[in-house]
Amino acid sequence: MARDIYRKIIELVLKAAELARTVGILNLLQPGLVKEMIIADILGHELITTKRDADARDPINSSIVYEYLSCKECGSGQLDRMFKEPADKRQESLNRIRRK
């Protein structure tokens, strides 16, 4: 029974990946991308699909960008690629959040 469900999920993911490629998304399963796509849709933002940039931008003023930081309700949150030391790496980490 579970195998049939897994096969259906795989089929749907492959179809979604094919559809994503038509709009320039080459790796739909890039960590966090689908979650960011859902959040951008809910908030009316324009998704940014590149990994090293902000998550989305304002559809009217593209100089306004958004970084989505989220966690499960009643869970804990986590930021990846954050450094406490050395000072230059810490500043780079903070700039990721500020997107300056």
C-alpha cells in the first residue's frame, strides 16, 4: 500500500519538476525552494529561485527583497551558514539576513 503512494508521489514530483523547468527552475528539490514558493505565493511576492540571493522580491519594487525565516509552530527555528567567529564571517552571516 505505501509503495503505491510513494510511486504516486514520485510521479507528481517528476511532473512538478518538468513544469518548474519551463519557468527556469532547474532544481525544484533545492532545499527550501518549495517552501519559499508557497510562502511567496501566499504573500504575493515574486519568488527568487537562485540559492545565494534573497527568497523573494516585491512584485512592484524589485529593490525590496524578502528573506523567509520560519519554523514549525511550537518548534524551534534555525538559521544555516551562520558564524559567530571570526568577525568577518559573522558580519557576512548577518548580512545574509539583512540582505544589504
